[in-house]
Amino acid sequence: MTDRPMGFDTLQIHAGARPDPATGARQTPIYQTTAYVFRDAEHAAALFNLQEVGYIYSRLTNPTVAVLQERIATLEGGVGAVCCSSGHAAQIMALFPLMGPGRNVVVSTRLYGGTVTQFSQTIRRFGWSAKFVDFDDLAAVEAAVDDDTRAIFCESIANPGGYITDLPAIGALAAKVGLPLIVDNTSATPYLCRPIEHGATLVVHSTTKYLTGNGTVTGGCIVDSGKFDWAASGKFPSLSEPEPAYHGLKFAETFGPLAFTFHGIAVGLRDLGMTMNPQAAHYTLMGIETLSLRMERHVQNAMKVAAWLEQDDRIEKVTYAGLPSSPYNHRVASVCPKGAGALFTVALKGGYDACVKLVDSLELFSHVANLGDTRSLIIHSASTTHRQLTPEQQVAAGAAPNVVRLSIGIEDADDIIADLDQALAKAHG
Ligand SMILES: *Cc1c(COP(=O)(O)O)cnc(C)c1O
């Protein structure tokens, strides 16, 4: 083959994989093993010293998981990736080398409910803190950055509100203040949005969602752009200063653009143990093979369903950024040119009670705390995923009491609409 870059549809099937060297198996085998036999004592020592790359123990690396890491890194345009046990694990693993007691991360108010809880409460136990800011107010984001800030964090298409972050502007701001930008690209996937092209240093995913796509396994991933100069910054000693557990090795000096990736495996997975298992990697690899096909249909269906809902009398508001009426519609072309995803919220005129009746009356939709499945899903965020938030946080996150969140699947759009129609009739009956 020539050097011409391959397209997304090709890479989602082939990147990172090759016929199994031992058996010729065409599909990536599930390497269901805990440990790997060393060639001899010298080989073992070299692996433990990070002088040679290879497999030691599946808490750190596993060949099935390694294929998935390379596949996602390639699709995002990164140099490497670390997979872990869930999207929430990926967020902790992304922050772990950057933060320390007393340090903070500047984050968007528009985030997945579980992330708001993780950032506003749980990370405090590590002595870290998060400063929540409206990312449409660039001056406020910049003003929130102080000497202890170590990262900026947002979602590309924010869950659950149909909000699109102005990634080119936030990327430029992160570069200006010299901090890594971490973008959660779960709702968009690399097919719709490529945050690294807008200046993201790290991209995190809940692979549980669209990347796997079939609702079978939880997983997470951190993609490393390889573009941040950790040593020059002076703010990231874990990556630039000698690591005692590896005889004073400096990750930035030894691994260059792959410093974050190697640290994530050799220190993050080694000590935090939030490892993805090879079965989960297998299901996610199966899902990614059809990612572009699914995302195209998700977007087409979401457009049809959102447009139908918007003209219905029983509906107060639809927040799909793909609709011309959305205040974020103008960002689609620059941030997610292939479409605004398939996740949006709907405010019902009947308020909280109508939302609960709607959820209970739907037949094709499943009432679950998940998104990004081939199946259409619904949840009433205020009584479930966003329950732990204050009313102000609920509204800020787009999860007010009269709002339901839809994750539009890849069934026939007409069937999805018919199901909503009959359930809305009952909710307003
Ligand atoms: C689901 C989700 C998470 C958390 O991922 P898990 O795999 O459930 O831990 C984080 N961010 C977003 C945008 C999500 O949708």
C-alpha cells in the first residue's frame, strides 16, 4: 500500500490489528490471560525497568486491550491511549499525573451528572478541586485559571443538553494559558468530532456508550495527543521529574510525546488498578468496526425525531443542536461537521408528572441510565442521573424537572416517532 492516509471507515476496522502471529486468527483474539512468560531473567528485568516494551501482567497491559488502545488513538488522531475500566476511571486516570493536593481543574458546568458529582465531591478526598465555569464565557474561564490550575476540562457535545462547546476557542485559550485541555468526547465520538484538531491535549471516553454501541460492557479510554510539552511547563513533576519507582526515570525525557501514555500504564494502571479486561476490549472492538455507519444513522434519526418533537403542541422545547432553532447550531459546522450527535433533551409542557408518565408509557424506548446504544433510550435525569445535584446545578446541566433526555437509536425513525406519539398522548391524557 502507498503512504496515503486511510479513511475513517477503514481505520475503524483495521487500526491496531493484524492477523494473530501465533495462529493466523483474522479476528483479534481475546487474550484471556493474567501473566506472560518471560524469555529469561534478563528479559524480565528489562521489562520491569521500562527498557523494553512488552507484556508483564494484565493489570498493566494485555494484547487485546492494546489493539483497542491503538484503534481509538488512531481514530482520534492521538499518539497513544490508555484504556481503563470505565469512563469515570478514565477521568481520574487523566487527572492523576497532572494534579496533586491543592491543585485545581477548571471545568465546564455542562457535564454528565456523574462527572459533576465526581468533580464537585469525590476528588476533594485527594485534595484536588474543580472550579465550575460557564464555558460560553471565555473571560470567566480565563479568570478562573490560577497558579494552582493544572487542566481545563469540558465535553465536546455535552451530556445531556444538546450543547456544543466552542472547542476552537477553548483550545486557543488553553494554549494561551499554557495548560492541558481535556475533552470528554463520549457523546460525539471521533467520527463526529476530533478534539485534538482543536487543541485538546487529552481526549477521554466512556467506551461504554457509542464506541461499544451495543450496551454490553463498561470501559473508558484516555487518548494522548502527544502535543503538550510537560517538561517545559514545569507544572507537571510526575511527568518531568525523576520517578523513584523506576530508578529516577523521567517520563517526559525518556518517552517524549508518549510520556503521558507510558505514565498512564506504568504508574496509573500499576498503582490505581482501574484496568480494562480483555473481554470488554473485545466487545468494544466489535462495536467500533461499525462506528461510522451507526453514527450516521444516529444523526439522521435524531434530526427527524427532534424536528417532529419540536413542532408538537405537547412539547415546550427541544434542545438538539442539529435543529436550526438551537443557539448552538452555528457551532456544528466547526466542531462536529458530520452532525450534532443523537442525544438531546425535551421539555414537556406537562412538567414533572408528564415526564414520569411519558417514561412509563413508552414501549420501544427503554428507560435506562445509559446512552449511545443501538436502541432508543430515555431517562428522566432530574429523578435519576442528576438526582444528587442541587436544583441550580440541574438547570445548569440541562436537566430541569420537566426535562427528559433521549438517546436516539438506529431503529426506523418512523417507529421511534410513533412510540413517542402514543406515549405523549398518555402523558397528557
Ligand atoms: C457515561 C459517561 C461518563 C461515565 O462513563 P462510565 O463508563 O459510565 O463510567 C462520562 N462522561 C460522559 C459524557 C458519559 O456519557
